[in-house]
Amino acid sequence: MSWKFKSVLLVMMTTALACGFLHHLVPPATLNFERLHIFLFNLCSGGTLLVYFTEGHKDLSRRGQAFLTLSLAFALCAFLQWYVPAMLIPLVLAGLIERVRVDHFGRRFPRALFSPQEPTPRKFHQAALLCLSLGLCFSSPVILNSVYLKWFTIEKLKLDTFFLGFSFPISLISMSVIFTLMKQETLAFTSLLKEACFWIINLGVIVFFGFILAGLFASQVAVAILLFLTVALILYLYWHEGMPLQQKAFLTSGILFLLITSITGIAYILLSFSSYYTPDHSLPLLRLHAFTALYGWNLSGLAVISRHGDFPLQLHSRALIALHWLTVLILCPLGYFLPSVAVLAVVAYCWLLVRLFFNKGTIDRQLTAIQQANLNAAPSADKG
């Protein structure tokens, strides 16, 4: 990864977090920086890194640069409520992502997702690209209906809620890396568990979102618990099957963040259907949930894929992970309510990114060989 690309990511991801605290300076009724907070991290940074990781070039390709530029334009238009271009740009972005997916996986219809011969990491990888392109395609009609047509109104489906969905592709590509770094020679039962994890994560999130829109309390709790247990299973598999590489510490930390995200999500559902559902109780829990999801779990995955060719890095993993936890679990949630702590959170987060992006690394030949073997796997279902 070039120094220039690292610098762009550093500025963009730091600005994303800072936008999450700008309500201290600008009232949300005047300018809602929450959209930039979501877009800059999930779509602009995460989507661009997904393209970069998939194409496998040393530097960001022209197609990746086009995605970065257009995603920034989409973020700005959505933020400024320029909805006509905001409906057109994601369609172009979806076309770019689909081109990347087809070039990498060879087929427009993702038949390999349903093949038992397709390795689980490749399934998660293709699902990440497919989820991003579908989310971009759906964003146009959602904006059209929400802003102009208003044919139907769903209380829980607001534009900002829909835009949060751009974080799911980051989760999927992080899962792809986690399963890539597990031992490939496993028992048949272990392979079955990996396959089950793939389908439960993908279908579970979709079904869970539907239950949220329908307001079904018991169903939400049941699916949320199932997702929590699946994440716990992934942690167990990775702990025992994961190869002893430096990335294991970062990704294990990320899965632990995801477990906390699941627990806070379940707690928020229970709270939302109780008599204690007031801003004083719900907002701190919601912010903790959001920060652990975006800047805990998702950042762990993005950090690994951004430097996938550079590990092992010349840094102390434990100290860096400790800074990560301090920033996400304490400084960020407190910073949402206390301006002085918000400044400290942004500084700590920026320093964390500097260490992750700019510390020197050496090429890990073993990891490179493993990743190349997984990426080049071409099951019969994929060849058609």
C-alpha cells in the first residue's frame, strides 16, 4: 500500500470518528454529521479497502480510485441532502463493485455461494462484494421513496438506518480473513460448522433486520441470541484452528468486540420493549453498541486487510490492542457526552491508525502463499 493511500485512509477514517462528535459544536437540526460519520468509515474507507483487497494490487487501482472518489461524492450529497445525485451515484458504484466481483469470481450469478466445494473464506468474500453492490442498488429507491414518493412509511426504516447497512460488507470481508487464517486440513464436522457459520451470519442478519422493521420482540431476541452464539462459535474455531500469526491477536480482539456488540444489541432490544426505554438509558447503550461495532470489530478487520501483505508488523500488538480497547470502550462513549473526552478520543484513535498504517512490516511468505491458494481456488461450481 502506497504512503499516499495510507495518508488518505488516515485522514478519512479520523474525520469519520470526529464527525461522530460534531454535535457538540453544531446542532444536529442544523447539520447532521452522523451521515458523514457513517459514510466515511463504512462506505468510503471500508468499501475502498474491499476493492483494494479483492484486486490484490500493490497500490489502489484506477477502479479503486474511481470508487473512492464517487463514494466521497455520495457521502457529501447525502450529507447536504442533494438527493438527485445521491440517487444516481450509488448505481454507478454498484456497477463498479459488480465488475470487481465478476472479474475476481468469474460469474455474474454467485452460484459458488451454494456449492459445498467452495471454501468458506471465498464465500464470505463474494458475499461481502454482493452485499455492498445490492446495498448500493437499493439505496436509490429507498431515497426516492423516503424523500419524494412516500408510497410507504416504516417507522424504523429511516435513511440513516438504511445507510448503516454499509457496515455489513466490512463484517463479511473480516470474516473471510478470519476463516482464511484457519487451518485448512480440518475434520468434516469442523467444515460443516464453518459452512453453518456462513449461512447463519448472512441469513440471520437479513432476517433480523426484517424482524426489526416488523417490530417483533421475541423474534428479534431469538435471532440476536442465535447470532451471538454463532460469533462465540467462530471465536472458538479461530482460537483452536487459527494459525499462530501476528494477525491472530488483532482478529481475536475483533471477535471479542463483536461479542460485546452482540450483547449490547440484545440488551438494547430488551430495553426498547421495557418501561425504562428513555434517552437517559437507551442513548449510552446505543452509542456503546455503535462504537464497538464500527471502531472495534470493523476496524480490526480493516486494519488486517489494509496491511495484508506486510505482516508481521514491527509493533507491540498487546499495547496497540490495549489502546484500541481503551479508545473504543471508554473514550468514544464518554466523548459522545463530554466534549473534552471527545478530543482525547479522536487523538487516541488517530495515533492508533498511524501505528497500524505506517509501522514497517516484512512480507510474510507463509501467509502470502495461504491467501493466494484460497483466492485462486476454482471449484467446479465456479467454473460452470
